[in-house]
Amino acid sequence: MDNETQHGDGMLVLIRHGESEWNAKNIWTGLTDIGLTPKGEDEARACAGKLTDIQFNSAFTSNLKRANETLRIVLETLGQTGVTVTRNAALNERDYGIYTGKNKLEIHASLGDREFLKLRRGWDYPIPSGESLKQVYGRVIPYYMEHIAPLLREEKHVLVVAHGNSLRALIKYLDHVSDEQICNVELATGELVLYHIDSAGAVVSRESRHAAD
């Protein structure tokens, strides 16, 4: 990565929070404010170990504890606790509505393979009292365009620590993933993606890596 950080492009690093207590129990968390497990804390530290040659200018995260804790651990491990941190609900996880707090295996059994895949990974699958990924995209991308993209165009290094679906929405935008193919995009807990962004806001290069690598 040393050579990657030499040229003048902006850098965007996306990290999905470490394993939460409900991730470990295979329960849909959504907007429920659940903390990290010890494994999740270790994943955050491992992510930081992949970023030791990057000095961040700004960091963004959601309003939820599991993302906040992950970001705190990453910055502390890097010795970059002075970085400006912005928290905003636009980066929150998808609201799973009636499925919040439910066991995924039980819902899978009741819906069947096809409907369950649509529910978990589909683009515009409605959830009673909840959100589709399309609706998550509708809040994430305007926030990115207004608050994060301008920093990248100024060649800043920006860290975003958020959630599986808010990051999938952002990846859909950055990688031009189709509505049909977004079901194949997933970030594991503690996984990170690095983008170089040019002065026009376009992606120059992309690298995905997992903290366990």
C-alpha cells in the first residue's frame, strides 16, 4: 500500500463495523443500538493494522454504537485520535422494520431461499415499517455528495465506518453496480474497501481487503 498513497488522489476507506452482539447471534439488528463483541473489537484493531501508512483528514460514521466503537478503536490503534469525526443518521444501518430482532435462520425457513435473498440483498424489496436498500441509497448518496465527495476532490483521506447496507448503497454508487447485481455485493464485519478518487470525484482504483488477511 505504500505506493498507493503516494499520488495525489483523494482516498476513501470504507469499513464495516466489527462483529456486534447480535451479529454473533445471527439476529437482524437494523437501528437497534447494539455494541461490539470482543471479536468485533479485535476486527477493528485488525482493520487499523491494514491502514498504518494512511494519515486521515476526516472520519464519518453513523449514530449507532457498533460503528462508533469500531471507529474509535481504529483511530486509537492508529494513533490518530485527533481526526475530526462526524456522526450522522444518514449512514445508519437499514431499518429492518418487522424483522428487527428476529433470527435470520427462522425468517429464512419461513420465506424460502428466493424471497429471503431478496429480503437480505435485493434492491427494492419492501419491509413493513422498514426500509429497502433503495431507500437507504436515497439517504446515503446525497449525504456522500454533500459532505464527503468535496473532501475527496480536495485530495483528502477520508475514513467512513458504517454498516453492511449503508456501505452497500455507497459501493453501488461508486462501482456503478446495477440494481440486479447489488444482491451479490456484501461486506463482512471488519472488511474494508479502499478507493482512490480523482479531483473530478471519479474512482481511479479500488482495493478490497479483509482485516484477517
